[in-house]
Amino acid sequence: MTFSVAIIGRPNVGKSTLFNRLVGKRVALVDDTPGVTRDRREGEGRLGDLTFKVIDTAGLEKGSGQGLAEGMRAQTEQAIEQADVCLFMIDVRSGVTPLDAHFAQIIRKSETVVILLANKYESSACDAGFYEAFGLGLGEPLACSSEHGQGMGDLHEALQKSFLALGVQGGVPLCESHFASDQENQTSALKMAIVGRPNVGKSTLINTLLDEHRVLVGPQAGITRDSIAVDWEWQGRKIKLFDTAGMRRRARVVSRLEKLSVSDTLRAIRFAEVVVLLMDVERIFDKQDLSLADLVIREGRGIVLALNKWDLAKNKTRLALELQEKTEQLLPQVRGVPFVRFSALSGKGLENLMPAVEKVYEDWNAKVKTPELNQWLSEVVQRHPPPAVQGKHIRLRYMTQTKSRPPTFVLFASRASRLPESYKRYIVNSLRASFGFDGVPIRLQVRGGKNPYV
């Protein structure tokens, strides 16, 4: 059984810093700006011999109506409901604020076990704020510094007592072998990132796929700031979905926080196996879309092009033909890439997305046997021999696939350095046409023999 721990509190008290420390790597964005975290983020936490699911949440703020603040608060409330233990965090340097007192009163009414963390306790100058925390009615505060790792021993002891109270044998919610197998299960899941410009519907797509309000959405651009990983299952297949921040052109990215968001999106692309590039029907193949597609291809990831808001398109048949022509023209390096059209909001046409992702994933992992590959190479050369260079013929000796993910081939030839780029493209396009590597970048290396004269 996996036990979960949610970190809650008002904005800018150090929740994401503690989350990063518990998961053992810099996953959540951290900045001095209040309200950086908006969606709840989950990870595998470890503290000493304890392992558990840890949930980072948005800063608690008073909100009303259906605005962004209210949506962030709803995300935090869902995390509290799901958690077995809540770490309620305050900033002792600021003391207990009216907002701390307001939400402490709310959380006292919940049935979740609560541990009060007096964070940023780094000197005796914080004593006043520490003693104020007793007045919240959540028991004795635990002095700590999530940035410097102080108080982690006391937090371990408090969590162990809480887990024991919840009936965990030995006080360890997950044994080492269980944790290892859980990690193996995660690595076997298909890793799929959804990227695109701001406000094209990435978070809406995630919510529709999951059939729940898992990530914040709204009409304003830039709601998602950091990449959120969500576990999902499609037709029995485990999928790890990554919702990412919208990426604008580099010249427009000026704030430190947006630079951090862009870096987080780039990490999600590198970690993913298949990337869904989401575009808006009103602005197809924007310059930024092409930059993102080029980035995904250079990183060697499988790619699926997805067009959102297809229900708003006029003359769909003509537009579909134009899209096909533009794709072949603008992205020749992944010729045959699948193009899926749907409405993320209504879900119409969305049934075509995952089969396309699955097909690209299979091609990304495909391996061609060497005898079959060399039989194919002989036929390709007979059909179109390589050109002579300075009156001397280039002989293609043999070819082998050295790896998949993405498919990488090595072609051994005489005068390898003289083989024209146009002929290399011919080889790659023929590979794609014969073996069906649609939507997958193909890497071709040409090597020569030891004798430079043949």
C-alpha cells in the first residue's frame, strides 16, 4: 500500500523546496515569486527508511468564484482529501499570518493527520514566529529548513509515528523491494509529453484524456508553469503524461520564472518517448510550432502532430489536404508523421490520438535485422546507385542498425566522406518508405574502411 503525504500552506513558504528535497532531485520550480506552483505535482518521496508518495500543492489563498485562485485552491483541497498525512507549512520568519490562521482553522476540521512545519527556522531570530505557531491549534510545530535540510530527522520521526498510527507495520509504508518494483513499473510506462505554444489547449487535452479536472485550465495564457507528470492507463497500457508550460519565442522570454518554465518543458521533452505537438486550428504551423518540432526531432523523440479546435475549422476537407502538403514540405525529416485532428474540449476525434501515439512508439523502438537490411540495401543501390566522385565510384558495402529509440543505422562505404548529403537523404527516405518509420527521426552514420584509397 502506498501512503501519500501532501505539503500545504500559503504561497512562498517553501513547499516546493521541501518537495524537491524529499524526491531527491530538482523537479518542482522554485522561485522567490509567490504562487509559482499552480497544479499539484506528485513524486516518489524518501526520507531515511520511509518511502511514500509526496504531493506538492499550490499556495493556499482566499478565493471566490471560478477564477485562477479558486482553481488552485480546489487542486489543493483534492490533494488534502487524497493524502494520509498533511504537512502544513508556515514561514517562521514572517510569523503566523491571518492567512495561516484561516487555513489552519479549515484543516483542523479534516480527518487527515496534520504535521505542522515551522519552515525557514535558521536562527534564534525566528523564535518569535516559532512560538506563535503553537496558537494555530495543530500541535507542537516542527522547526525545520527545507532549503538547508535542517529538521529532517525530526520530520522522519513525526512521519514514522503518523504511519504507525495509520496501521503500517514497522512504520515503513513501502519496503525497498516494493519501491524498486514500483520504479520498474514507472519505467515500463510509455512516456508522452504534450507541448505547444501557450493557450493551445494542452491542459484541456490532459483533463479530457483523464476524464477529470486534474490540471488548471482557463482562457488566459500561461496558467501552466511547470511540467506536471500524471500516471494514466489507456486500454490496459500504462502511460505517463506530461503537461508542459507553453513555449513562446526565445526573444519574448524575459522573466526568470518563464525561463525556468521553458527549461522544465525542455526536460520533459528529453524524458519523453513520444511528444504530441499541439497546434491551434487558427494558427497552423506557426514559427514557434516549427521550432518545437525541430527540437523534438533533434532530441530523437517520436512525434505526433495534433490539431486542436478542429470543430471550429471551415472547409475541413480542403484544410486537411493543405495540412498534409505543409507537413511534407516543412518537416521532411519525419516524412509520414501522423496528423491527428480533434477538439480537446469536447473530445470529438480524440479516439484517434492514442493509436497514433502507440504506432509512433512502436516504430521508435523498431529494429530491422541485418540480413533483411542488406538485402534491402542491394535493391536500393540497384535502383539508384551512388554518384561517382572525381571519376571514382563509391561502393556501399553493408549496413546495420546499431540501436533503436530512435532508429540509428551505420552504413559502411568506400570514400565515405565523399557520399553526398542528397544520397544520404535518399537512403533515409527509402528506409522510411520500406520499413514504415513514420513520425520517427532516423539517424544515419556513414563510415569508411581503414584503407583511404578504396
